[in-house]
Amino acid sequence: MNLFSQQETVIIVDFETSGMYPDKGDRVIEIGAVKLSGQQVVARFDALINPGFLITREIENVTGINNQMLIDAPKAENVFGEFLSFISSYPLVAHNASFDQKFLESEINLLGRPRPLNFGCTLQVAKRIYPDVINYKLETLVRYKNIPINGQFHRASADAEMTAALWVAMLEDIRKEFGFESVSFELIKKLLKTPKEQATQFLRQEADTAQKSPMGETGSLF
């Protein structure tokens, strides 16, 4: 039986935004998120958000989201209140997580509800365990792992679903390759702090330690 992260819950999240820089006024325009318990999706969250201004044609072309779709969408203060309840205190995972984290921090600061965030990153994990991939875009990695393409890339719900499948595939690869009984979020956070060139050695050492003294589960914010 596959035991990796059997008891852990993480939230896989993706944001589509009006631009690249929340400190210059860019906002989240779509949230997609899935709650993973072990390998199973147990809940989903998706919402369009009216940012309070018109988005550019460039963003429309990239995301497929247009201003007409956003006119009647709820405001950020309404959506993010519900989203914070959805994510609770669970660890978060995103592809290129630094981007999603800075937008989430900005939005919850605007909401007046700042809080610590604990992110894992599928892009950075991939750099440590798949050194020969041509690039680390989500689409490249999804195709590399033969993950079904579920919807349109650059739409938040589809990207969150495919990132969740990539997360599961990567943890399974780590478990099999290095002989772990389970792969915890705590282990992944340690891996992300390890330089890429030392990742294999780190995982071998951790697997050896885990076989002598099994690692516990996390499943909370820290």
C-alpha cells in the first residue's frame, strides 16, 4: 500500500492576476485551489474576482479571462474571506510559489487579516529531483510526467488541479527512488532549503534516517 503523506492535508493553490506586481496595484482576478488529503482531492475552491478596474488585453489573451467575465464577479474582500476559511492553517503548495505567496500576502493585508503562510513549491522541488527537464514550466512538467491535461493552462482551477497531480507524482517519485515509507511536507520543506546540487545526497541521508526512526506527519501550518 502507498503510505506517503497518508494523513497529511495540503492546499494546492493557483492565482491568475491582473499583472506581475501587487506592490504596484496588481490584483488577483481568479483563485483555483484543491484540498489534498494524501493523494485524494477532498474539496475544491474556485472563484473569479472583480479587481475594481479593467484588465489589459494582454492578460485577457494569456488567461482567457475577459472584462465581461469580471464585471459581475464578487470583490476581493468577499472572496478572500471565504478563501482564508478554506485554507485554514494547512500548508500551501503552488507552482512558482513565490509569485502566489506575494499576491496572497498582499490580498490578505488589504483585507486586514495578515497571517503567516507556509508554502511549498512544485517548481523548486522539480528542479531538485528532475535535473534533466528542458524547463520547469507547469505545462512542461505535466507533459513530462504524462499527467492528463485538465482544462486550459493559465486558468486557476485547471492549473491547481494539474499542480496537485504533479505534487502527488513528485512525492511518489521521491518515495520510490529513495525508499521512504512516507514523504511528509516537513521533508519537502527541508529539501527546498537544500541546494539543488546536494538534493540527492540529502534525500538519501533522510531516507536512511527515516528507515531507522520513521518520520512523523505534519499537516499543520508549521
